[in-house]
Amino acid sequence: MTVVLITLAATLLIQLGYFLWKLSAEGQPRIGEATALRVAGALVTDWRWMLGFAATSVGWVLFVQATAMGDISLVQPLMSAGDLLLVILAVVVLKEHLVRMEWVGVLLTVLGAVALALEAQATAGAAFDGMRLAVLLGCAVLAGAIMLIANRRAHRPEILLALVVGLCFGAGSMLTKALTAESSVPGQSVVSLAILFNPLLLAVVLANVVGLVLLQAAFQRGRASVIVPLQLAMANAITVLAGVAIFGEHITTLRASGIVLIVAGTALLHVKPLSTQKGPA
């Protein structure tokens, strides 16, 4: 259960950060149109964005610890359960009301999280296939580049941006698992100086920074209710694939069921009847 608790704490902090970033996106200079210096200045002087950055940073540290202790094909999908926090914040802060379909989504997400929790167990750092990691990363970069090029003519730019964000965060997750596998020392916390001197750390930071920039750009162009589930679904898909192909993880029937329930539940959490959609959210 330690893996589950650390993962849930990580995803709650990260989702809180996403919520604060979405609030700060309104009125910010548009990424891709304003200069990088102007965008950076606006972000670091916005207390909501900075608080969100602090929350996601702590969440990432906890995520690193969780990936060191458990399978990435379990930890990353369980991170999606944090989407429930967005629903709670929408109800409490924005005074929204859940429709029946959203309540079904809540139930499915909870059931999926319980199923994954039953599967959770501490695992020792395992060797990974570096060549397969490089191939999968190369495919992710190529797919992301193609989608970004196609996005120039897209009528719904937030959709392809969300998918690329998911690729970035998914790549960051599997690189984090590789990083912890290389840097872990028996009997010590994986969050140590060993990680700071590991070359994989630069790749982890790069993948997540690109994902964060594109996520902010997506929030400026569309609804979080579309962006969040799409990027989570893509991130889950690539990390589950990496878990099997690179880290030799075994996807049991219970784990697969939990992943499917969470993906379906988080999707339903963001599907509202047209009559209830009053604008960007």
C-alpha cells in the first residue's frame, strides 16, 4: 500500500498544479505568438502559476519515489485517479454540479484505482533494455513532430497538442523509471545525489519541460475537460507499452481491468451534455 499512497499523494499535488495553471492561463500571453521572454515573465510573476509549479514539483519528486518502488505500468495509470481532484475542485470552487454520466465516471475511476491498489506491491529495481527504450523514444519524438506539424492546420488545435503532451509526459515517465532503475541503491531513498549525476536526468527534465510548455499552450486554446483526459490516455498507453516491452513487467487481468476502468472513468468525468456546457472549462 505504500506505493499506492505515495502515487496518490503525487497525483493529487500534480492535479492541483494543473488546476492552478488552468486558472492562470486566462490573460496570459499566448505561447507561440508572444516572445519567450514575455511569456516567461508573465508566468513567474503570476502567483497562481508559481504555486502550481511548486505543487507539481513536489508531486514529481513523489512520483519518482513511486516509480522506484512499483511497476510503471501500475503507477502511471494510478496517477490518472487524481483527475477526481479536478472534479472536486470544480464542484467546490466553481460551484459546478455533476450530471449522471459524471457520477458514473467517478465510480469507474474509483473502482479502477481499487483494482490497481490490489495489484500494487514493492518491486526491486530491474534492468531494462536500453535499445528498446531508445527505439520507443524515437517513435514518440517522430509521432509528436508529425502531430505538431499537422496541428498548424487543425480546426481543434488543443486535441493534437493534448496528445503530444501525453507523449511528452509518457516519455518522461518511462525515462524516470529508467533513471530510478539505474540510480537506486538498496536501503536508500532513490531521491539522492546519484540521480543528479545521471545523464538520464537531463532527458527526463527535457521531456517534462516540453510537456509543460505544450500543456500551457493547449490550455490557452481549448477546454481542460478535453485536454486532460486525452493527455492522460496517451501517457498511460505509452507507459504501459514501455512497462511490458522495456522493463519486462507483467500485465495481469486485474491490472488491465483497472487501467481500462480508470481510462473510461476519467473520460466520462469530462463528458457533459451540450446543454450544460457554457464555455471553456
